[in-house]
Amino acid sequence: MLTPMGKGMTLKEEALWLVEATRYLEEAQGVGEETTALAAARKAEISIEGKIARRAEYLPSASQLLVERRALMRVFKLSIAFALVLFLVLGAFAAGAAFVVKDGHFVNIYWLLSSLLGIHILSLIIWLGGLAFGSGGLLGHLVSDISFSIARRVNSNSIRLAAVRAMMKRYVRGKGGLWLSSALSHGLWGAYLFGAMVAIFALLATQRYVFIWETTILSSQSYEALTHILSALPAQLGILVPGADIVRASEWPLNGDVSPGAHLLWSNFLFAVLLLYGLVPRILLCALSVFLARRYRRRSELDLSRPLYARLVPLLHPVVSKTDIVDEDDEGRVTENVTAQDPDIPVLEAEKTALLGWEIDKPEHGWPPSSFKGLDLGIFDERAQLADKLSQAQSRERLVVVLSATLSPDRGVGAVLSQCIQAMDRNRVFVWMVGAHQVKQKYGDAFMEARLGDWLSTAYQAGVSERHFLVAEWGDRAAQKILGDGQ
Amino acid sequence: MKIAVVGHTNVGKTSLLRTLTRSVEFGDVSLHPATTRHVERAVLAVQGHENVALFDTPGLEDSSGLLAYISALKEERGEDWVECLSAFVSRQDLQSNFGQEAKAIGQVLKADVVLYVIDARLKVRAKYRDELEILGRCARPIVPVLNFIMDEDSQADAWRAQLARVNMHAVVAFDTVVFDELGEMSLYRKIATLLDAKAPLFDALIEELQERRRQLKKASATIIAEMLIDCLMARRLYEKEDDHARDTAAEELKTAVRLREKQAVSQLLETHMFDLNSYIPGDLNFADGDWAEDPFDAKVLERFGLDASKAMVGGAAAGLAIDLMVGGISLGAAALTGAALGFLVDSARRYGGRVQEFLSGQAVMKVDLPTLKLLASRESALLEALLHRGHGAQDPIKRLALSKGDVLVPLFDAIKKLPVKPDWSRLNGEEGLVLSARRRDAIQNLAGHIGKMISSSS
């Protein structure tokens, strides 16, 4: 598989973002013919993801995209800061509004708590439900589609659009996006609650309130029990909270003697509940969400099955990683260039010719050609038989070696021809190439010319005269001449 | 893991390496014998495993001479075969005039496994038997590879019989010119069976190559789909009743489409690691988009066998079963000469009339379906040709067999369902509007159909 990322090699957030943004840009604009970036990335000995990222960095679009990213990040951070301040102020105002004061000094503590924490707890429940049942994907898609169409209407610059898309991909969509939006909502709620607490502190610091509770249909015991339950955690932490007698005494209309310290205990209770059931859980959840968002983002590797990457893989990461020459040719063999000459074949009596077929196929009309009257040495391809055949040929004036142009020449044939020349003498050896027509038909003129050229130089290097080199098919007139039957 | 590639001269050793490494640049390939004079290495990096190094060697040219020489040397030195061969390759003074063979034998002795390349077009002859004898004496596992088996002259059976006689049964048929995915796999599988301990390495290599091929098909289909979307959504506006404006718009649109197809072709070639320049004759100036063959010339159309009057509307019986018989025109030209684009003008007029009511005073010109069909089938045909082309192949592709009309039906059903979105086309000059996710989905959808077309016909 091509997917695994090299061990210990993780791409930085910005690099991954750039890769995504570049992908969006290239999916839209097409892949540019940017060879410098490609070459730089191919050279790097890193994972394929690393190479894709390296290429993205080297593309001319990278700097523009990163400028866009910085701008978008700035907008993003500013918006978050603005929203935090807004929620802080909202919280403060909400706290002020929740301070419903009765008869000048009396504040209903449970009314105050439920109006400050009620929606907060409801939203927590919805959030938990969303985690358990819903997928963040849908919301993410919605948000990213809306932002994209806004961006598209505002500005049709493709760099910016690609940047926006990449932002959405990295920060809004998927699991990471889900946790990031969770972090955001917890943060905003935290700001809201913090604002509320600040406002309450200011009010309590500057005014004298008496905390009371009242009910029409519930029993007093239920309030005592509720206070007891809510106080359990603060009490554990050592915060002084109202005891059962104070709770009973604080029922409106005041039915008991409220001790002078009761308002302080109630204030403790109010802050402790807001802090422990409001602000602290939100801050903890916010931190957890940020952590999870980061983790998911880090984990989201490049999806190499995307067609665009599929196109880059063979270019960046070729099947062959390296080529080199390990054993150089030190002989530097030179092939002598011989130009083809008209064959010069003297007329000879038929009986004075010996005919030898080397590595050829038996001709259609039989071997030897019917007009041949000389010594037939046969067709063969085994070197061991050669010496014996050549000793027979020595009784004749001329040795004609028939070779096939359908094969390519090699030093083996060269050695055979050399041996013939040693046995006979240069002037008595002739080479007759058959099959050129067949080669021409199958591979064309140029190929045939090249092939015959190779044969000529092989023969020449073996010592055969370039004028003793005949190209002719079976039954050609020129062939009659070489067979010693020529007129 | 070292794999030595040996064989007689001019049997396609370097071509085999090119095909296995998907590289048209490896080594030197020519029709002359003894082109490769040195030993060249190509390293395949297999993720998570050791590398596989393939060694291209000079051809064994005079094996009969060498066999006689080594036999004599062996007698003289009183050593066994492997000792004698080792001395032969390491000492230049013992190499006589067999320096080239010594290089090849040297790699054989060092290799874990040997690929013996055979030109299956050739008859089994004494010199090849001598080669096999020498290689057998090297005591390395040998996998004979029959090259050119797709050739009409192939004598694969005679070769198999001969190889069986020298106890080589794990023969692989692998044509370096006509690429066969299964052939490549069986090549590595046979190596793996000879080297049992290395099976996981070759399994990983095979898996990686298969994955690459899947990705390659997907990427190629996407390239074609992108081109189709761009052409499908391309629009040009012109003043109604103004013939000159209409002709200008038509010319502009034709040029844009032509260039877009050309772009797709170079993307395909690049993705498949084929060198564009090897297939384009010099007189066709590719870089300038200037083609010797004018696709709008009636005579050219006629020569390509395209009857413009019987436009391929509805994919009639013959449909698109047109072979571009282009003797002498190579791959690039055949693929790029926009023969079908001749339909463009007429159809554009037809569509223009239909849409112009919607716009006051202006008419819209777009590319019609028959043209798109030809673009689709021509590029698919090119893709298919590329998928079955070995990187060792030298001749240009001379003929693209266009797919039949009915193969295109699912693709064009999908195309007809697409919404009209001029801003999806890069040919409309409005930069930046093509980033929509729906466009991307549409491209993926079309690419899926193209992928199916390719796999169903091959």
C-alpha cells in the first residue's frame, strides 16, 4: 500500500492545510506544469505525503495561499475574541436581569440560579445528545457550504476560495471540526457564565441582599433537600454553605430568625453553584474539546486515493526509486562504419562453390537451391560442426555463407565468419543475406536498412570484404551469380 | 534483493526493465544489437521491505565461443564451474574477448535470482542452448521470460519445450511491448516461488503495483471526466443576427475545446509516464497547439472516415465504432487531431437557436453531444492504449480503436442528468468559480462511468 506515512514523520498543520488548499485549487484550475516543484519534491527522500507537501510548498501558489490563510486565521481569531467579549457582556446583563429584587432587598436564590444555569444545562444536554446520536458531519457540511457560498459571492478569487475550502476541510468538517465547534460553544458559555459571575460579584459587593426562596405547591422539605444536594460538592471543598436551619429560616415570607451570617453563606452557595456546575465544567469541556480537535486534526492524513494525488503519486514517487550504472563499459568497443558497396562477384564455374547456411530456416523450395551444382555443406547452427565443414570447403574456390537478416547479428556470427576466413582466405568468402524482404514487410524500410547495416559491419569486422556482401532473396538473379551459375 | 536480467543481445532486456520500472528513460534502447554495454541498476523501493534491485546487463553475444572457452579454462585450472566462472568474471586477464559476457555473468553470480530474457520470435538455436548451459552452471535460480509473445511469429511453445528439457519450468510470458498486468504479477510470483523466504517481499511489491494501477486508472478517468465537464459546460455568447460574431464565437469555442483535449492528452501521457515527444513527429508542433492536420477541414474528416452528414446522434448501430486509420500519424497526432470537432459548428448553431430566447439579443453557443461523445471515446481509447502499452515499446501507437456507441450509454445518461452550470467550465474564462463541491462530485461520477467503460472493454 502506498498509504502509510513514514514513521516519526508528521506534517505540520500549516503544511497539511497548504496541501488541502493546493488540492482544491488544482482540482479547479487543473494541475500546472510546474516542474521545479515536482523535481524538488521527487528528490526529497521522504514519505509520499511529505513529497506532496513539499511540492505544494514549492508551487508559486503557495505564498498566495498562505497569505490568505493568515488573513482568514486573523478573521477567525478576531471573530472568536469578539464573540467571547459579546458573551461575557451578555452574561453580565443576564445576571443583572436575573436579580429580581423583592421589597428592596430580597432576592429569590433559586429563581436566580435557574435563570442563569437553566439554558446552560439544557444546552449541555443537547450537546451530549448530539455527541451520542448525531453526526457532526451534517452540521459541518452545512456550515462549510454556507461559508463557501458566502465567500463565493463576496469574492470570486480562486485562491481565496481554495483557502476557505481548505479552512472548512481542516477546521469545520469531520470529527476534528465537531470537536472544534464544541470547544467554541463551551468557550462561549464559559465567557457567558464568567460575565454573569463578575456582575453578581459587583452587585453583591455594592448592595445588601437577603436571599430567600418561596413556593406555592412544593413542600419546604424539597428545598431543603435540593440545597443539601447542591451544597454537597462545595461543602466537600470546604466552602461554608447554609445549613438546614438557615434554609428553613429563609423561606418567604421569612418564617424564622435569619442569623446575621446567613447572607454570606447564601452568597457562598450562589458562587459555588455557578462555579462548580457552570463555569468549571464548561472550561474542562472546552479544554477536552480543544485537545480532541487537535488530535483528530493531527490524525487526518492525506487521502491518497483522491484522484489528484493519484496523479501525483507516479510523478513524485515513481515505481523505480533510483537508477545508476554499476559496472561501466571500459572496453569502449567501436563499430567501424562501413558503407554498403555494389557486390563484386566474379563469374565462377558452378562446381567450384561451397554453400553453407548458418542459423537460417530451410527455404520453401528446399535446400540447397535447385540450381546449385557445387558442394552443399548444409544448414546448421552448432559451432562444433564448423571446423569439419570448413575443411570440406577448402577443396573449393569459393565459400558462400548464407545468413538470415531476420536475426540480428552478434559476435557469435562474427566469430563464425572469422573462422571461415581463417580457413579459406578473405578473397574466397562471400556473405549472402536472405530474408531482408521479410524484415522490410514487417518492420519497414528504415528498420531493414539499419539491420542490414549491422550485418555488413559485423561481416566487415570479421574480415569479409564489403564487396563480398550480397543481399538477395532465394531465386533472385543476383543469387544465381553467387551460386556460381551466373552468366 | 538482486535480480539480474540477462539474455542474448537484442532480445529486449532493457525494454523489460523499462516496462517493469514504468520508465521510458531507463538505459538505451535501439534496434541495433549490443546497445547496452554496461550494467545498469534500477531500484524498486517496496514500502516496509528491502529494496528490489534489477540489473540490466550487456547481451550474451558469443555464448558458443564462451562455453568452449570456459570449458577449456576449467580443464586448465582444474576447478569446478562456479569457481572457474568466478575467476573468469573477477580477472580481466582471463576474459579474452568476452569482457561483455563477463559483465553479465558477474551479475548472475551476484544475483539472488536471474531473469533470462528470450525473444520468443526466434527459433531455439544452438547458441541459446549454450547460453542456458552457461547460466545453468552459475547455480542461481533462473526464471526464463518469454518476450514478444504477442507477436505473430512467437514460438513460445518451442521455447517452453526446450526450457523444460533443461529443467526450467517456471517460465513467464511477459511482453515488454504489450503490457499485461497479470503477466507482470506472475513474473514476480514465479520469482517468489523460487525464493520461498522472500515471498512477503514480492507479495508487498505486487500489492503496491496493483494499488498503483488502480490509482492510475482512477486518476486517468478523472482527467477525462474533467475535460468532458469543461467542454460540456463551455459557453460562448454572441449577438443574435450577427454572422460575424457567431463565427468568431464558434472559432473561439472550437479552439478552446481543441486545446482542452490536447491538455487532457498530455496529462494522460504524463500520468502514465510516457514521453510525449517520443510519439509526436517533428512536423507537428505540439507546444504551440498548432496541428498540421486541420480538424475542421472537410478533406481531413473524410480521410478519417468520418461522415459529417451522418452525425453520430443517438449512437446508431455503427455508433462510434470508428477506427482512426491513420497510417503514419503517431499516437499523439491521432489522439489530438480533433477530427470530430467538425460537428461543432453546425450543432452550435442548432443549440444557439434554442437558447437564445432566454437572453435578450444574445445567443449562446455550446458544444453538442456527438462532439462530446467523440471526445469521450477517443480519450478512453487512448487511456486503454496506454494501459496496455509497455514502457519498453518503441513504435508509436498507430491506431486507436474507439469504443462502440453503446459502451458510452451509461456515461452519457449521467451527463444528460447533470445540471446546466456554465460556471463549472474552465473554458468560460471566469476564474475561481469552479471550486464547487458539486462539480467535483459530478466529475467523480463521470470518472466512475469512464472507469467502468475501461474495465468492461479490456
